[in-house]
Amino acid sequence: GCPYVTTVGATKSFNPEVVAFDPTNGFVSGGGFSNYFLRPRYQDHAVKPYVTNLGAQFNGLYNRHGRGYPDIAAQGQLFQTQALCNASNLSAWAVSFAMEQESKIAIAALVVSLVALVTTVSQVLSQFFATADGYRRCQTSIIGGWGGQTHRKFRWSDLRFETIYTTPRFSLMPYTGKTVSYGMDGMANRRIQAYHPLDGTSEMIEKTYATPLHQTSSLTSFNGFNEMASWVRFIDALHSNAAETRMLATSTKRTGVEHQDDHLKNASLVTSSQGSRVRHEENWNGYMIPMVTSQEHSWDFVPPDVIRPLAMATLQDIAIFSRWLGMRWKTFEPSEGILRAEGNGHTVDSTTVRSVGVVLQFSIRDPLRYPRSFEELYIPTEPADKMGFGILPGDPRLSIPDHAIGTPAECLARTHEIDVQASDTLKNWMNESGWTPGFSDIIGLAAPMIRLLGSAIIKLPRPAVYEAGLTLQQEGIVIFHDRLRDLIKQRESIHDSVSHQTYWVLRQLDELSEYGQHWLNEKSCRGNQTPIEFLDDLHKRHDMTTEYFVSLNKTTRSENIEYQEFRYTDLMYSHIKHAVDYVSTAIEILKAGKARNHYGQKVRDWITEGAHVYFDMMLKIIDTMKQKGFDNAPLVEEAWFTMMLRAFLWHRTHLMVEGKTVPSHHWGSRLPVYIG
């Protein structure tokens, strides 16, 4: 009665058909009830009446609730299985049963086989056409040379082909001039990844399957790429940008740049003239460049809304790359899926694709714009990139932190950290005119030298919506220079002491004035066409001011005067605390009719007088530094003179470009962004 075994019984005769038995040999076909397995429900309709009819007969001799057997029975006695031979056993019935069922099973099997065949063929055809469509979208006509890595892999478990394709992943890394590899051997699911720099060299152009825009000779050749994925053009544009950047950054010889200024020719340079010397890339510490690595994908996982293979980058890097290509962000709201930038003949637009996220489309309105003007190139370093996010990079050598100043709220927050009263003054100015007088000095005071030595590229994004102040303007430089000279003459006349550092600052200003308008007038800064000799000179002098403060910090510590430890940030914040009010003070002086010597400056209003107010701040700064625990007045004085020179030098070696900054909290964002 085991339910896992089909039991077979035999019968004989008809009307009635009874259990097969043969009294001559004692054969009886077996049957009964199981002592181990309960009766299944489907036997109830036959077994229950049978047991009821038995009544009390045979009680105790069988299990009334057990499973009945045999499961099936048929004629099995005196059954002819072959000529002249009769069988009277269960095997005979089994043959009969099998023959009876065989025809039914054969028909059913044929039907099932036909249905399975049709289903299988349909599935194979649908998979084939799906695979063929994916395979077609991953060819060279769509993804350029990357299509050469597209292949199909047969999946035996599904009896179909799978399309495997390769696209780039963009990233931003320090430039080494060669392919670099990252990863760790011996770790699960990790392998060495090769990253190729998009530097415009022939080797990397070949490895990244690019056709740089500066090599596109005609509009006809460009139109062949209209159906391509936009990231193919993006690679081309980045290669071209890097080639032009390297060209301008590594040599002093540049077409169209001639030194016609006699002051520039005769200037006493800190660095010795080397003629048309070549700057070597290995000296470029901090030079960043876009790089790509290959990533394999399966078309099986591509959503139906995507019609071309997607490349990938991060939100931070795509913001930087777009600026490098001369675009400015018009809208940057990744949480809403809205990103738009344009400029220099390029545009970036975004769409949101379900189950993917933000997908960008890069387009070129004017493919024949290359080679571009050098004026459109930006300094390719991390500090410059931070400024595009409204972050003012600090100088770690002077323990200056980064400052987020991209929005009015961030400016007020930074000022509030310096001084509450100064923050209130600045807030009033911002409410009345949207201006931040005095606070804007923080750019030249805090930022390190971002421009790279030997490079003519000096453009970088302005980190805030406001203009820089007197540390940028000619009036600020001229009046500071002349007031310092007058101060030294006055002290010499009464035999008062003047520090060597103060003399050094005056000497720097005297030598720099020999450059004429190159040094004095901020509008004469010719962007990336400014002569490298001039820039390198200022660069070296700026480095000297940094070395002074580093040395000053070490000197005060070596004297074991802990409570008088000099901190550059204390001096910088003391300056800003008092500078935010210089405009109001200058206007009051003018109203009182007490305007001072304008030293030949054409502008004779609050700007000129404001420069005098700046110089007068020195005594207030000395007092504030004393409150901070540093009461060495002569040292504070010479340090402030040096800090102001440092700010002047910074502004003459950098050209900040107005434009919308990316919100500072997106700096460092690894949010994936796809390029279609």
C-alpha cells in the first residue's frame, strides 16, 4: 500500500468480474489495506461503501482507514500474450495495460512535442532578434573604435547569444604622461584596471579610439559622427583640450605672443632668462587630466529606453570636464535630474532615464572651432577645480583651510566665524548692494599659487558672485606702495628702526613697478597670452612670501614662546575683520573733506581713499593680533606688509572668470552620471 509504488492487480471473468484466482495452483491476485499509510481522499468514493457493507465482519483483521490496494487492476487470467501460450499472472495484465495506454501516450507526447518545438523556436527567434538589435547598437558606427571589442557569447542555459560590449568610464587623476594601473591582485572581485590619459598624444588617441576635434578637417568628416553616442565626441573634445593645454603649458614660445613692452624687456627678473626654454611636464605637480578605463557590459541589462551604449562618470568630474571645455553651467540641479551647460560651441543637456538615472547628451554646435583660442583654457589643477565649486582652496603650508564662499550665505557664515560685528556689517552691504567689500580679500590672502610654474595658463573660475577688492585693483597697489615708501622714509628721518623684511617688501614693489601697466593695471592682464617670463617672476616672488611665513612660524615656535605662536590665519582674519568697513570709513572721510594724496591715480573717490584706509588698518590689526595672544607689534607689521604683497602677486598671476559656480556640497560627489 505504499503511495510511492503503483500496485497492479488481476481480475477474471465478466459479469461478474472477480479477483483472479486458480485453485489448481493456489494463485490469488493480492489486495487489501495498508497498515502504515492512510487512505487518500480520492479512494473514499469506492472504499467507504465497501467498508460499510462489511460491517463488523473481519474487524481487527484489517486497517479500516488504511490505503487500499491495488491501485489498478484488469483481466489477467488466461490472457493470450503470444501464439499457443496463455498467461495467468499480473505480467499479462501489465502488457495489456501498456498496449492500451501506449497509443494514448504516443498521441499526447506528439502534441506536447509539437507545442514545445513551436515554443522553443519562438523563444530562440525572439532572443536572436533582441541580440541582433543589441549587437547592432554596439558597432563602430555607433560607438567608434570601442565597437571593435563588441562580441557575442552563447549561453547554453538559455540557448541564445548574449551581446557583450565595452564603454569607457571617465575619471580625473594626476597626469603622469602614460597609462597607469590601479587595483589589487589576490583580492576577490578585484582586478588591475588600466587608465589611459586623454592627453592628445598619438599613443593615447589610439588606445582610446579617438578622433580629436583639432584633427577633424572638414564639416563633412564631422557629420559622419552624428549618429554616434555623444561620449565618443566627448572623448575627442577632451583629447583636443588636453593637447592645446599641454602645448601652451610646456613652452614659452607661443604664436602671437610678442614682448613689445620695454618695461617687460628690461625688468629685473627673479629668475634668470633662459630664452625659449622648454618647461617639462614632469615638473608639473598637481596637473590633473581626464582618464578613461574600459568597462564590459551585457546588453541584457540595458533598459529599453536606452538606444545607445552609455559611458559613465561622476557628478564632480563631469562638472569639471565641462568647464575645462569652455562651458559654463546654466543649471546644476542633479537631485531634480536637470543639468545644462553651454559655451565654446559645446552644450551638455540631461534627461532622466527610468532605472538608470541622469543621462547626459554632449553636442558640438561648431565642430570647426578648433584649434581654439588659448584664452579659453583653464588651469588644470585641483585647487582651480575647487574654485569652480565655490570653494576657496587653502594653503596647507600655512595651515589655511578651504573656505566655502560660493553663495552669500556661505560668505556670511565665514565672516561670522571671524567676527560677529564684521558679519553684521557685511550683511548690510550685501542687502543694500549685493557687494562684499573687504571680505573678497580672502581670495588673494588665503589661496595658494594655483598657476603652474612655466605655464601661460592663468584662467580659473571665480569662486563667488562678487568682484575682488583693493588687492586686485591698481589703486590698492599704487597707494600701498607709496604709503610704505613714505613710512620708511619717515622712520629713517627720525632714525627709527625698519625691519629687513619691510625693506624687502618695498624692494619687491619697486622692481615690480618696472613692469609698468603689466603690474599695475589689472585690465592689462592679457589672460593666457600674458608673457611667461612676467608670470614666472611673480610666481617666484609669491613663493618667497610663503617661505617667509613658513619660516616665521618655525622661528616663533623655536623661541618657546607658546602664548605668542604666530599663525598666518590669525593675521588674515584680523585683516578681514577690519577691511569689511573700509568703504564706509572712506566715504565719511570724503564727506568731511579730508581726502588724502591720490598719488597720481585718476580715480579720486572712495576707491583711492579706501586704499589709504587699508594702510591705516595696520594699527588695528596689530591690536587685534595682541588680543589673539601675539603682541610682537614690529613682527605683525612686517608680516602684514608681506601678506598684502602676497595678495597683489596672486591676483596678477591669476585671471578669475565670472560664471555660475557648482554648489560646494557637490565637490567630491561620486554620484554616477551617464553619458549617452
